Amino acid sequence: MSLTFESDDLHASLRDETLGSVSFLNEVMRRYPDAISFAPGAPHPTLYDDLDVPGSVNRFVEHLQTERGLSRTMALRALYEYGPSKGLINELVASALAEDVGLSVHPNAIVITVGAQEAMLLVLRALCRSPNDFLAVVEPCYVGMIGAARVLGVPVVPVEGGARGVDVGEIRRATARVRKAGGRTRALYVAPDFANPSGVIMDEVARRELLEAARAEDLVIIEDMAYGFTAPPAARIAPVKAFDGGDRVVSIGTFSKICMPGARVGFAVADQTVSRRFGPTTLLADEMALIKGMTTVNTSPICQALIGGLLLAEGGSLGARARATGARQRSRLSHLLDVLDRELHDSEMRGRVSWNRPDGGFFVRMQLLVEVDGALLEICARAYKVLWTPMRAFFVERGGERELRLSASYLDLSTIDEGVRRLKAFVSSLPR
Amino acid sequence: MSLTFESDDLHASLRDETLGSVSFLNEVMRRYPDAISFAPGAPHPTLYDDLDVPGSVNRFVEHLQTERGLSRTMALRALYEYGPSKGLINELVASALAEDVGLSVHPNAIVITVGAQEAMLLVLRALCRSPNDFLAVVEPCYVGMIGAARVLGVPVVPVEGGARGVDVGEIRRATARVRKAGGRTRALYVAPDFANPSGVIMDEVARRELLEAARAEDLVIIEDMAYGFTAPPAARIAPVKAFDGGDRVVSIGTFSKICMPGARVGFAVADQTVSRRFGPTTLLADEMALIKGMTTVNTSPICQALIGGLLLAEGGSLGARARATGARQRSRLSHLLDVLDRELHDSEMRGRVSWNRPDGGFFVRMQLLVEVDGALLEICARAYKVLWTPMRAFFVERGGERELRLSASYLDLSTIDEGVRRLKAFVSSLPR
């Protein structure tokens, strides 16, 4: 059977630059397997070398036995059966949040999700209930958040983040624009710690300003905590949710970057109370769990047990693991920045290429003098055997046209060296 | 923070009878832990007693090493990293479909999903791209399908299934009703094998009529294969997709009922070609994978490895496992029917209660003379310590008001005996 869709189809609604770029990138990577790719935002694979997956799962099973007085058979059943939509390891996650990032929340306010991606989908659906409910996003913005909004048909309004990661005037302008269109801005998505892809970290003052603006505009803040662990120890800042007024923040996290992506375990902290004209008052986390029943039913209890076991191994904390992983990722990032300085900073290159110098996160943002799109990536892959991500995918309407994103997270140091040499050859070939 | 939503809120759009009933049921089960519950549609927990989870995962890892010439470290990385959105075990699933249900499909046309639930969400989003695209569902209908439509805001039109599981006249009436409302019926959801909750199996003639009606009305059929394995060997019928004209069928399956729900692995077969005014022709499975990138990114490769290992253990088939599990579930169902006959068929009960007698599936549909709702369930739980599911949750608009669903799948035979005795006491207490 052949299905034909009009131009106002899925791809238009999902916007090719958002979703299309992901599959296009995968396709290019597949066709040029010997290219060095600065594209993936995945953790370095050595992260898994010391992981004992069966051992971790088993540790959690023993914990269940002790905690609930279960036989081994009954504890295993809790892993193999359907589980509660809200999750199985909520208490362990709550204790890790308190221990590791100073966020004190009740386990009932946590929903365990299939990665941070599902958390984004669920919180969006729980908050944006009418076609006039808009999501605002600080730009450039993680494609997964824009994509979740596209999947649900939630309209998105961009907010320029600027050098501090937040600009109160820009927030005000965005909400005014939405009001003018007859809508209401329900939530604002922000990644305060070395955002993907901007690399900006919001300082304490910026976080307070953000909360003040959210209060003034009556917004929920959706805070993505993915890269907080990459901050240098001295630069670490508490999550926005931990500040005064943080009760209007929903915090989203993932275990993909410090444990493993393959577990597909993330979470949301959603302790807002929800009142309805009819029906009882609930927590936003309960509403998200209700919706989760219709997206994935529950997050695999086996995968939750794996993460739970890792948490138990370090006394209900991922602090030590996060610090070690963060340090390794920072050294990779600073190596990339050093090599860029060495290779691309000579007089021949001056004015043709520039980049930012973040202290954490996985990403470097690079500016060229030419249009950066899929066609240029294709040329670069074929002729120079090096890959990166066009920046335009991270903008809602337009932006990033002459920029690209480099990720240092997945590559060995020597591969970074060779990759930058190839990048130099590529940049040298571009018209001035 | 307290959020207030108007009455046109999530619960209205998701409809309390759909989602609310699930959480209400969980809540009632939590409050009456000593009640016998005929509610869960979960497989009997002895299903897991012979499963060797680490062994299964390991078998798949060894398969990856051989298949792709990988070291053990590299094969393990494929499980621990992000994986392809489309899946990691597509070839094994394709071979099992050919072997076990006679469905011959290319691995590229398969998407591995987080349970059948995510497959429903993805196929719906891939097919229904404008607000005027309707989903038709054969009623009574699995709540998860109605729920997925509610989450995405896809309008749903009911089609009365009747005793044969399909009524061509009803399909025509539903599509005409949609057209009159300015819409287009894009797809029809049907569970041809002992549907949850109707217990109806569509015979070969009915399957052909369904396909003919789908052709005439230009619908995609979404076929849910969940309960096919419970058919008595002589009554087994090929999936609708395997019949002539089956190219317009998307088949959805799950490993929850014959392997384990906790793996959260399901799949969709979507081999339709998709043409767009702009852009290349793709498979519907590719479009679903693209959307999956924005819902869960990918299905946990560890969980896929577990299922893959089980498939490998039996030579790329789940046939033997499905037959054994199916036989055990049938014996549980026929035991429930026998006990109902024995306990509820006396003269005192005549005319007050009736039920169907399906040959497969997990469920019995029971009719009473009174309104069956949450309030009645609450009374039954408190006073008679027995639980069931009100049937109204399975209807889009209205229906099932005096019916309930009993599941025999999760209970031991002796518990079924005691549960039916309690049901009898409950039914006896109802006004005539």
C-alpha cells in the first residue's frame, strides 16, 4: 500500500530541521563510516567498562527483598511484571537528588521515564491542554524538546537566551507575542547547566531572575538537568528548582550521561499540585504517570533495577560517579578547545572561523562565514571525512544558519586531534 | 505551586473513563489488598519461573559478536549505548513472525517499541497528521488505543464489532459519520484474535470482509496481535496482514504476554510506502522511527537483547513458548468459565447475570442488571473483597453500562474458585 500525504504533513509539522536532521545525520554517518564524527552527544563508551549490569540488577533485587520482606522469586517478579507507571526506584532517585544536587523532593513527586525524552513529552502533555497553550524554549534549544512539542502539536515560541542563558526582556517579549496570537505561554524550557548546544551556564543571579520572570508571567519552568554533572567543582550551581520560588519548576534528569543510555531511564520532578474544577487535587507527577500509561505504560523495571543497583552501590548517590565522569568529559572538551586553538588560530584562519569556550557540557559552538546546512555537511563528509551537526536544527523558526555544533564527548583524544586537522582542511577550503 | 485547569482539561480530553479508570482501579486495588482481583490483564507470574534473564542477554551478546564480528566489549557497547530508533532485533522478530504466525516481512519494515503501547502511539501519529484525520476503533476497544488517541488529540469514532468482530455496514456508517463531520477516517483499529475485552475471534471470512471494507473506504487497518497465541491450535487463523490485501495492515505485537511485561518490548510491522509531495519515498516504519526519536529515542537495547536471546534460544521462534503459555492461559480461562457455570448458573441466579464463553484470550465479559461503575466496584471491593473492571472504559462514547470484565490470566485456579464464590455473593446482593 502506498500512502500519500500532502505537504502539510508530518514532516512539515515536525519540521525537517528538527527530526529530519537527526535521521539525515544518521544516514550520512552510515554512508561515511570512516568519517570522524563530532556529531553524537553520547557519553564516551569507556563509561561502561567498569559496569557490572547483572550485579547491579541483583543488588537492587536484594534491596527489594530486604526492604519489602520479599522472597527472591517475588522480588524478581516485581522486575518482570508490569510495574507502577510512576516508577519503582523513586525513593532512591529522591535520595540521590538530595545528596548529589541538593534538591529535596518527596518520592511521590517523581516520575521515572524512558529517558529524559519521555519526561519532556509527558510534562508537555500534562501542562499544555488546549491548542492555545504555548511552550516557550530558550534558544538554541535541544532538538528533543522541540520535537516532543511537534509530536503533540503544541505550538512553540522561541526566547533568545543570550550570553547569560536568560534574558528577562526576551521572555516578556515572547509571552506578549503569544498573547497577541490569542495564546497563553504555559511553560518555558531551559537547560541551565552548559546547555546543549549553547554551552551557557546560568549563574545564580540569572537563575533568580528566571524564577522572578516565571512568577511575573505565571509560567512553569521546565529545567533540563542533563549536563549539571560536567560543571567544574567550583562552578557547580544548585538546580533552579532548589532556589526560592522553585516550586514552579519541573526538573527533568537522565541517567544516560553518567550511567548508560541503553538503560533508557530518566525522570521528572513534578511536585506542583493540580486542582481541577471537578475531581480531587493531585500532583503534576500523578497526571504525568496517567499519561505515561498511554505512552509506554511503565519504564522497564529491569532497567530501573539496573540504575537502582548503581545508586545503591554508592549509598544512594551517584555523586562520585558523576564527579569522575564529569572530570573525564571536561578533559575531553578542554582537549578539543586546545586543539582548535592550536590548529585554527593562525593568521590564515583569522576571521574565517570562531567558536565559544564553555567550561562544561559536551559541546562547542562554531561559527563559519558560509551557510551551514545538510548539503555542506555532505560535502564535508565526502571530501574531508569529518562530521558535525548543523546548528539550525536547534532553532524553532530561524537561526544558526552559519553555525555548527561539535561534540567532544564520544571521541578519544587522538581522534579529536585528527578530527580537528580534517576540520581545518575543510574550513580552509571554504570561500572567504 | 498550584496549577488550576478548567473543565476542558486533560481529564476531559483523555476522558476519565479511559485513563481515570486505570488509576482508579489501581487505587482501589491498593486500598483493598486482600481483595481477589479479576482486573489485571497481566500474564500469570509463573511465566517467569523458567526465565534466565542474564543468560538470555548473554546469548544475544554472543550472537552480536558472531553476526557482526565484534569483540565482547564492542558487543556489550551496542547494548549500553543509544541504539537505532528502529530497533536492534528486527531480523530476529521478522524470522519469528514468519515462523510462528506465517507473516513474511522485511526487517526494515519493523519498528521495535516500548511495548505495544508505544507502537499504537507511533502508528497513530504517523497516520493521523491533520486535525481532521480520525481513528476508527472496533468496540469494545482496548483502553490503551483510545488513550493513545486522546494523548495525541486524534478524534476517535467507534465501530460496533458485533459477534463476528467486524460488521462492514458499521464500518461504512462510521466513515460516513466522519465525512459528515468534515473529517476523514484514516485507520481502523481491530484486535482480531480474542480481543480485549470482547473475546471475539474473527474468522477467515470476517478477515477478508474487513480487508475489502478497508479497501473500499481507503483505510489503514491497525491490527493488534496480542492474544493470537491463546487460540486453540485448531482455531488458529493467520493475521489479517497475511491475507490478500494485507498490505494495508499495520500489525502490532508485544512480547509482554509470552515473555515478560517488564522488558517493555513490542513492535509494529509497517511496510507501507509513504510518498510526500516533497522529499523521498520512505516506509511507514521509517516515519514511526522518526517520531520515536521524539518519544523515547530508542527501546532499551538491553531489554531488546533479553527478548532477542529468548528468540535465539528457540531457533528464532517463540512458537513453542507461545503454545505452552497459550495452553496454560486457556486452562485458566476454561477453569473460570467452568466455575462460573457451576456457581452462577442456578435458578436463584437465572436472569440476573450472564457472560460470554470465549475459546481464547484472557477475558470474560459479564452482564448484570444494574449500572456497573466505579461506585459499584468500590462497594464490591469493600463488602465482597473481589475486583473486576467496569466495561464502560472500553467504549468511546457510551456502552457497557451494565457490564464488567473478568480476567483469569493472573490468578491461580484455587484463587479463581474463591473469587467466583465472592462474585456470587456480590451478584446475589444486587437488586433484581
